[in-house]
Amino acid sequence: MLDAAPFQRSFLDHANYYARWSGLAIGIVAAQALSTLGHVEFEQRLVFCITAFGLCAVAGVLLADALTLLPQDAVRVASLAPRLVRDHVPPRMGPLIALQGVSLAVLLAITAATASVDPDRIFSTGKVIAVTCNGMPVTLGPWPGMYYSLPTFGALAIATPCCVWALRRIAHGPGGEQQRRDRAWAVTGAWGLLVSSQQLYAVLMISVSLTETGCAGAMGALTFWVFYPLALLNLYTVAWSLITVVAPRAVDDDAAKGYPQR
């Protein structure tokens, strides 16, 4: 009889990779399924697709972290220096992604506050913004008000505490420095993928809405100097986060060369 132990051990050694990749694959399938919802307007379908893909990526990484084999040392030596979460996340991209998360929440709060309110259509309110163009009131859209941003807020409310808990568990749990680094970077990348993709779409919606008329004025200048560079930054973060989820060691951060050994 063939010994199944080596195969089982090999599978468990790579289970975290399978879980991360499966999360991305399931996210693609879920996004494709949501894109076929004919009774939902195109912009809302895109919101659902992006949100579903980001949540599946986060779920896959969290499952991968739970499946990671940790060393079972007979004797553990305590370190005098406490382990901190910030020592395990990407030194440069970590703060940038956190800043993007805060800016996304602020941006969506502003767009929700400025969106037009229709008391007769409560569940469809927040889809456009009302402005004055050449003395005439007009509506611009689609606008990322509450109608489009509710799924984003829901996804952030679910994923953020889960990722924070996972990072604390990684920082204070067993494992070697390289293993903790890989796990923490993968979690950071998954959350960054969710945040940056959501912000990218919100920024594109705002840019299209503000520039679709010939009287954008100051708003058009704001789009050119603020929202377009922000969209490029989010596009870079999406690419970095995706690579980090797939293979944490494929990305490098010069500041990580001074990674503390604890």
C-alpha cells in the first residue's frame, strides 16, 4: 500500500497557496455571474462585481492563513522586544493602503452627502448630483452616492476587522520571521485589492460625471489635478496587491531589508 503521509504533508505545506489562488478564482467566477444580472443597471453590476471579487480575495487569504502550518517547537524562547503589527506589514505600501482606505471612506461620505435626494424614490436616491450649468439646473451621473456605495461600505465593514484581527494574530503568533512576513503581506495585499479597486471605480465614476458636460469649470480642473492622478495611484495599488496575494515573495520593499528579527 502506498504511503499517503508524504502526499498529505505536501498538500498541507501548499494549502495556503491553493486557498489564496482559489479565492481569486472564485472571485472571478462570482464577478462573472453578477455581471449577467440583466435586471440591474450596468454601473451597479460593476459595483457588485468589484465588491464580490475583493471579498473573495480577502476570504481566500484569511483561509490560507488559517491553513498555514506553524512550527510546533518543544521549547519557545520569549523575546524581550514586543512584536508589533506595523513591523510585519509592507513598510511603504502598508501605510499607503491604509491611507487609501481612509480616503475612500471620506470620499464616499462626501459623495453621499452631495448626491441628490429623491424622497419619492428612497432606494434609488444618491445616483446623481445636481449642479447649475449656464444658469440651468442639470443632473450629472452616475454619482457614487449611497445607491452605489452601500455595497462598498458593507464590504469594508466586513473585511477590515477580519484583516486587522488576522494581522494581530500573525504578529503575536508562532512562526518564523519570513513566514509571518509572507502571511502579513498577503493579508495586506488582499485588503489593499478590495480598497484600491473600490476607490478606482468611485474615482472613475466621479471623473466621468464631472467632465460629461461642457461647463465643468473648477470641477473639471479638480478632476484633472486630483482624480486622474488618484486613479493612476489606485491602478498601481491594484496591480501590487494582486501580485502580493498570488505570491507575497514576488514583491519587494527596500525598507523591508531592515526587517527586525524577533
